[in-house]
Amino acid sequence: MGTINVWETTDIRFPTSLELDGSDAMNPDPDYSAAYVSFGDSQADLIGHASVFTIGRGNDVQVAALEALRPYVMGRDLEELLSDMGALYKELTGDSQLRWLGPEKGVMHMAIGAVVNALWDIKAKQARKPLWELLADMDPEDLCGLIDFRYLSGALLPSEALDLFRSAAQGKQERKAALRAEGYPAYTTSPGWLGYSDEKLARLCREAIAEGFGRIKLKVGANKADDVRRLRIAREACGEGFPIAVDANQRWEITEAIDWIRKLEPFGIDWVEEPTSPDDVAGHKAIASAVAPVRVSTGEHMASRVIARQLLESGAVSLLQIDSARVTGVNENIAILALAAKFGIPVFPHAGGVGLCEAVQHLAFFDFVALSGLKEDRAIEYVDHLHEHYVDPVRMEKGRYWPTDAPGNSQEILAPTREGFLFPGGSEWGS
């Protein structure tokens, strides 16, 4: 194995706004996009792939952030980087000049996450394992070495994390077998986009239940009367007792959120997601206290493990989301999963975007096998968009994710897609 000698960044966009797929109160017309990076050793045929999810405008900015990291990676000894999978993550997030752009939040933070995820793709391919299994097979001490414990000492000590991983080591093989035999629960947001007609909403709700999903989620927050009408339609289509979550995508002020949720509560809400700013821990706590027993969740737009710590420590959320591309990739997500395990909070990973289902499944599988050991009251989000563009797309059957055995992180996009949906010059964009 030699040095990293190839690097490519690509601005990939899909015109999902044409059908209003992905539409919500805060993001009415998204074009699902991927700021895509691939790098590695071409001579050893070890190339890693990863991306940052965006929704159209600004994807070029995210690509520029990725490109700014090229000098930090090109020419590096690949074997050295792979021997310590916490080193590059800590080096880039701790860079004395780069960190001024965050620190540890925003566009540059996400770019570092993509680089970290692509390196994990190489590591998993080298080991000839899917990423989830590579992580699950690691020793507790090595897993702890992946985490940056800065700013977590009040909530999660290295010794506590080590105890969590050691406790979960018992029964790993049995849980691996259970995962392969039973899959992992999913819920679907596909019926719930705001731009869909009432007829389409009802039909997709019925189809989701027929396909085996145990929950659905509806986007809300643009118009209260419309939300009441749509919740009534969904409840009639799903029947009493079927779990329905709602997602405001950060649209509300605190008092507005409380009032709005109370109007929707009669329809039986499993949880309300992102009721206000993702940075407002106190706001989430105030909302959660006021609308209990309706659960409050957040996390897909969470800037870092530091925000996760505060949400969990303060009791601001009853469930937590993670996103594979928002924080610094695999490493920081393991820290967040460990925090959630310590506080006993279930994790419902966010996957409402291009490539997120493919990416985040590995983290949920790892959590079940090697950390929490739980699948009860947990589910990975699923949206039925754009999977056909991936080399290793998710397997969704009977409302459950089924684990891949393909080596890597499942993030590689097919070459024809990368060429056709290149923005703005790709053939799919009419140029």
C-alpha cells in the first residue's frame, strides 16, 4: 500500500424539486444534492467515497470546502492513516487555523466528515467487510480511541465509554446473527412531504403499512389548518394506534411550537421533530416540558457532539437523531451514540436525503451489535428516492433495513450518475 495519489470532488444535484420530493415547511423546493469526494491509492485499487448532503444552492460551496482539504490528504501515507482511524479526524478538527471556521460546526466541519467517511470506506474495503461489521468487530479500547472526548468530560468520560463498549462485547456474535436474520426496523417519511396532494398522502400511508413499516412521519409547520387536515387524513388511513410522527424542520418559535403541537396532539403523535432551532437546547427543553407526553426529537441538523451532550444532559429530547454527513462522520457519530447509550435515549437516525439511507444504516447496525444492543423503540428513517444511483443501495424489505455484506460504506455513486447529474454541465441538467 502506497500513498494517496488520486483525489476528485464533484457537485452532483438531482432535480427533486420538480416532483416536490423532500419538500417541507422550511425547505419547500429542495434539489437533493451531494458534494462528493473520492480519493485513495489508484495503484492498490483502494478508493474511498463519501459525500455531504445538501439541497441544491450552496452545494458548490460545500464542494469548495472539500477541495480545500485536498492538500491535507494528497500524498499522505495511506497505511499510516489507516493504522489510526482517529488521527486524521482529530488532526483536521484540531487544526489551529481551520478550526477558526467553526470550530467544529458548519460547512468545513461537514467537509472534514466526508473525508473521514471516505477514509473509513477505504479501511472497510481493505478489510473486505461492510463498515458496520468492521466497526462492530473492533475492540472496546480501539473504539474509544476513535472518540474525541474534548468538551464531553462532564457527560462521558473515556472510562465510561470503555465500560459501555465492554458491556456490549458480550453477545456481539448473537446480535450479528439476529441482525442478518431479522433486519433493523425502519420508518418512512415518503408519504409525508408537504407538496403532496391529500389523495397521494392517503395512498402512500396505506402503501407504507402494506409494505411493513411500523411508523410514518409527516412534515408539518407551514399552515396549521393544513396540518390538522393532513393529520386527520393520515390517521384515518393508518388507523388508531399506528405511530405517526411529525417534523417541523425548525420552523417554529417556542410558544408557537407549543400551541401548534397541542393542536395536532389529538391525532396521536409519536414524536415531534425539530420544533425549533437545532441550536436552541433551552428551547427544546421548554417545548418538551410543555407538550409531554408527546416526545420531542432533534439531531439531523445538530452541529456537533457538544450539542448532543447538552440535549441529552438537560433532558431536552426523548429521542435523538444522528446524521451521517452533518457532524464529522463516523468518529463523531460514535461519540454521539455513546452519549445516547449512557443517557438511555433511543436513536432514530436521519436518512431524508440522497445517500443518507445508505450511509446511516451502518451506524445503526453498529450501535445494535456493539453498543446499545437494542432495536426496540428504534428505527432508521427511509425515503424511497435515488437509491438506484448507488453501487450498493440499501435493501428494504418488509419495512426493515437488511444489512449489506458488501465491503465499504455504501457511499459510492455510479459513474454514469456522477457524469449525468454533474452540476451544471451534466446531461441531466440540459447542458
